[in-house]
Amino acid sequence: MQVRKFAVADATFERAPDQDGEVFVGNMVDQRHGAPITVGFGRYAPNQRLDAMIEVDDVMVILEGNLSVDSDAGTVTAGPGEIVHLAKGNQVTIRSHEQGAVTAYVTYPHWQEA
Amino acid sequence: MQVRKFAVADATFERAPDQDGEVFVGNMVDQRHGAPITVGFGRYAPNQRLDAMIEVDDVMVILEGNLSVDSDAGTVTAGPGEIVHLAKGNQVTIRSHEQGAVTAYVTYPHWQEA
């Protein structure tokens, strides 16, 4: 694999699986490409809520807006330039706020295979 | 491991190993923490140059400034909100420009053990 650059405008977004809310994911690198990680962009409409069991280590870098993540450890809220590490095995609720949010994400291993 | 949030102000930066330039890394999650990935922030002073063989899959999300990455595939330049995937096995030169740069990074596996 080569060195590749991705912008959010390059992403093809689809609704996050098993979710009813307006939360979208766009993988740029995944199990089709031969690397061990998945890389992509996430987009949250305003005031959405996503409940998930975290099946793979997932790192979100907040690019726009704010996201809150509720877990057994409490709630963290992150904004632009901040990182949230969702370690495998956590049950979480991810919530967007008034302005929605855009993220960059990296997972190991590939979340679509988990 | 729990859900954790990191801001660049939380990072303890050290000079990137085996480098002479003003390029600094601050791991927030690494081999000490039990997850399979390393997560951190990078900081590049203006007009720096880093030559490296990429030993692990490395994803950089540009938070501030711009970085150019030269490799066999040519040169990519990324700015705020963009992602660069440095796949394992590439020989690269990473260059900052007039304004320096700040990144968030994720590697698999841990770069300090590679």
C-alpha cells in the first residue's frame, strides 16, 4: 500500500449499521485494502444518539462540532482537535449536540468484520 | 480500558526518536495501556523535515497547519481535517511548512516497539 491522503469531501457516507439515527460513516481504508486498520470519516446530524457495544478499538478525532460519550466510566465531551479512544469492550452512547459533528476515525481491527 | 478523551494540552511532547529536527510526539495511549494501538499528538515546528521508514501502519489527522509527505508514490499535502495514511513499508519524507503543524496520530501496532 502507498501513502494516501483523504478529505471528508472524498467520503461516500452510509448510515451507520444497526442504527436509526442520522449518523453516517465513510470508510476510506478498510478490509478491502490490505492494511490492518480501518480509516474513515463520520458525520452526525444535530442531536443524534447512537448506542453501541464497542467491538474493536476505535479512535475518533473530532473535526467539527462536539460529541459526548457516555459509558460506565461517566461522560466525556470532546470538540475540534480532541481525541476520544473507545477501547474494545465498552458499552457506549455517543451523542451529538446542536451543531452536529464530523469525525475522523481509525479502528483496529476492521469494525465491519467484528 | 475505559473511554478516554485527550486534548493536545494534555500531551507530554518529546523529540521524535532518531530525528534532528524540531518534530515532537506525545503518546496518550501506547504499549503501557493494554490496547493494541498507539494514540497521540504530533507537533512540527515550521519548515522541518523528517525522513523515516514507516515500520507500522500510521494514520495522521492534520489538526493545524499543513504537512507534505513524499514517497515513491509522489507527494501528498494535507491540511486541517484531512487524513494521511502511511502504510507500513513506505520510505517517506514528512515536511512541515511556514506555519508548522499539529497532528493526531494512531498507529498499529505500537511504533515504539517496532
